[in-house]
Amino acid sequence: MLQELFYYTDLQNFLGDSFYRFYQFLPFLLIWSLVWKGLALWRAAQLKEKVWFVVLIVFNTLGILEIIYLAVSQKKIKSKDVI
């Protein structure tokens, strides 16, 4: 009876293998997203692009929108003397 009580204390048994693997990968996804979001928000603030700043804060796309914004705004940052 005691074994049955503690059977689901093991997270892998409780959640299943596929979800457990995603659960292990989640910290990497969070760090990846935060790094790209921080870089994109910094660039939007430097260029004083309020609309982009709000869009980047509201939508969480795991870094995809942020990477696209950084690539598109690369020309703007080069043409302006922004540190």
C-alpha cells in the first residue's frame, strides 16, 4: 500500500515520457525566449519604436518575432548613431 501511495511522486511516471521530456526542455526554451526578447526590446527602445516595443512585450513567440525584428531593424541601427 505504501508503494502505491508514493508511485506518482516520480514525475516521469506521473506525466509520461513525452511530457517529461518537454518539461526538461522548458528551462532552455524560457532562457532562449528571454534572451531574444531582451535584445529586441533593447533595440526597440533605442530606436524609439513604441509600437514594436508593445508588440514584442505582448506576443510571446519563443524568439521568432524577436529575431525577425532584430534582422529587419539592423539597417536602421546602422544608419542611426545609436549606442
